[in-house]
Amino acid sequence: HFLSLAGPIDKCIRYRYRRLNIKHFRSYFFSGIVDDLDVFRKVPVNLPESYAEYIGVPLCDIPAPDGSDQSYADFFLQDLLLALKRMKLSVEIVRAHEKYRGGFYAPAIELALGSVNEIREILEYVSGRTLDEHWFPVQVLEEGHLKNREFKGIDKQNKTIEYLDKNNNLATANYAQGEVKLSWRIDWPARWWLLNVHAEPFGRDHATKGGSYDTGKEIASKVFNIEAPIPIPYAFINRAGETKKMSKSAGNVVTVTDLLEIMPCEIIWFFILRYSPDKQLFFGEGETLLHLFDEFAELLAKSEKTDQERQLLSICLGSVDKPTVSQVPFSHLVASYQAALKDPDKTLQIIGRTEYANVVNTEAETITTELRFIDKWLEKWAPSDVKFALLQNVNEAEYSEVDKKFFNELAGKIANAPDNADGAWFHKTIYELKDSLGLEPQQMFSALYKLIIGQSSGPRAGWFLSILPREWLINRLNMQS
């Protein structure tokens, strides 16, 4: 089976691989079409304005932003290729400019130019728009820019067309050498025919009534004499809190390579595949990511899974050599890792003193691997309200006498606490002091967080105190460290 993953080069990285309700997902053959003969339409926010000179130039003919010898298209394609390799997804990459300039599209161009009236009729009827009387289904590469020009004739033997140039003079272009390109709505069904595509995932913008797929389906049938591939329209992935899809020109794209630094590939697959393709997804570096890890861990640990859940896990874990998600809640790992001053061994010791001691005994290697992702997440992506570090020094003058009395009494109770005192014990002890000292909970917790991490809030207090080294905590409460 051949499945095409088509899209402009600046969108390829964020295209979603969707579940095809098939039993053996990875036994299918995938192809990614890189539309690097598409033109540069807008200067992204992260590029200098000097790139405006390349507007209208094919992406494969624009220099890379890093000043290297590769093209703009190659530069941005590298992220996708690296991500595919790391996710162990076998995809044949088809470069549009190579196919056009190697003559691969020549038969489709000949068919399209021989069926201008049929294509015009399809586009006007299906899309509901009226085309210019000089419209033709091709663009011509003129002075390095792709232009719409009036077509005058074709020479199939020499593989050239005649057209009127910008000065209204007769000119020629070789369509077997990439000097002629099919317009998008004709290019799409042409590749279905030339590449024998069976299934085609595409963004929901192409699935609207009268959109690209509707016209492509008719052109495929009446011009290229094939049945259109199975359509798999999908909704886009938006940033959490945003209503518009990610856009490279707007500078808000999250690439798969970015995600692989902070999320193992099975979590990425889980995020994308657990819902049907038509569901709008929202990605956030904070709460969304926290929930993803925990929900995936819960599914892994679930004793009775449905057939659909087993299939989902099979796909998600298909490219995983070793487990990278443990049964310890992600938020607990984040807090424990920071409390251990980002030392993996000390983190395991801290978690070993909690209700997840058995998990540490059986999944120590998995937890250590997961901590590498957490480290990157804390460095680059984590929201400020979950990041903290233990204070090195304390200034007594910053605390009231009531605060100090609270700290002193809490230290005494902790000194006499049982060795297995857990988060519930610490939580209960704090609230008992509330009544005897006449303090409000908000005041107590704020003072504790300030004393330990220098912030007004932090992880769940009872659990957080329970994971801290006992001697260190008592000394800190007594203002001795």
C-alpha cells in the first residue's frame, strides 16, 4: 500500500501521521512529498527582511538561512528527516523539484494541457469560482520566479511549451526540465496518478466543500482516469489557548525535533493517535505535557485494556527499544528531581522513600531515562510555576516571629516523626499547628515555600516535605542551613 504525506516544505515537519484503522500500521509503505518547487510566499518572523527578494522563487532555489551551500528547502527538511529517523518511521521522501526537473511530471503536464477545457469546467463547477479567460493549469519558471502566463502551444517531441512572457512576447519553456509546474489543484491529482497513491492524509482546509480534494477527485477521474485515493482529512494541532493553526511565518511552530528533546516518541504518538483525525488538538508545554505523561503511564499500567487501547499502545511502542515512561506520576518526578538538585541517583533515593518505592525497584532504568527528558523540559519549556530550586541560604530577617515559631514547632514534630511518614502525615501535622498557632493555611504554606524554595507556592506541601532529606529539612526549619 502506498500512502502519501504531502505538504509544502514549511509545513512538512508538523504534519500529523494519523491512524488508518488498520491492523498492521507499520507494514504500510509511506511516502512524504516535499513540495520544494512551491514558491516562497512570505518572510517568516525569524528571517531577515532581505529574504523578501526571494518571494515567488521556488523553495529549492533559495539559499539556506545558515549561509551553507544547501537550499532553504534542504535546511528545513533536515529536522523532519532527523525526526523520522529517531521515531523509526520508514518514509520515502519524494522531492517535487527532482521529479519535475527529471521529467517525471511530463506525462501529467501533457495530459493537463490537452484537457484544459475539461479542467476549467471542473474547477469552475466544483469550486464555484470563475477563471480568467487566459487561465491555464500550469505556471512557468521565468527569471527564476514561477509565473502564471498565457499558454499558446505544446511541442511534445521536444518537451516544450510556448507562452507569452511578461513583455507579451512568444517564449518557450521545457516542461521535462522543471521549467513548467502544474498549478496546485492539478498537481495533486497528477501525483496520485504518477505515484499510484492509495490513501492521502491532508489538512481539513483541503477537505471543505469545493476545496482541493473535491476538485482533485474530479480531475483524477476525468483527466487522469484513476480513482482518487482514500481521503484522510485531519484537524490541525494548535498551540494551547490559540485559535489559529501553527504557522512558520508567525514563528509559533513546534517541530517534532523540538518535541523529541522533551518527550519520548511514544508520548508524541500517543498525543496524536489517541483521538480520531478530525479532532482539533492543542499542545501546551505545561499542563498538556504533564497530563500526557501521566495518562500514558496509566494506560500502560491498566490491567484490562480494550482492543482499541491495545492497538494504540502497539503503535505507540512500535519504535521503542526500551521503556521510557515509568509509573511514577510526571509531576512527582519533576518535583523529586528538582528537590534532589537534578541528581538522578538522589532522585531515585527520594522516590524510594515514597509510595512509589516498588516502582523504583522495578523501573529504575526507565525512571533515569525519563529524567533526561524532564531535564530538557525544565531547561527549555517548563512554565515558571513548576520550576524551583532549594534555597542555599536563609535570611531570618525576612520572617515574622509567628513564622519562626511555626517553623520551630514543625521541626520538632518532624524530628519525632516515624521513618515512614508520608505526605499525608506531613499535611495533617501542618494543619494541626494551624489551630494551635492561630495561623491561616495560606500564611503557613506561603512561609514554608519561601523558606525552602524562595517562592510563594510550589508542589503539594505535604508530599514535598516528605521527599526532602529529613535532616536537611529540620535544619532549614531551625534556620540552620
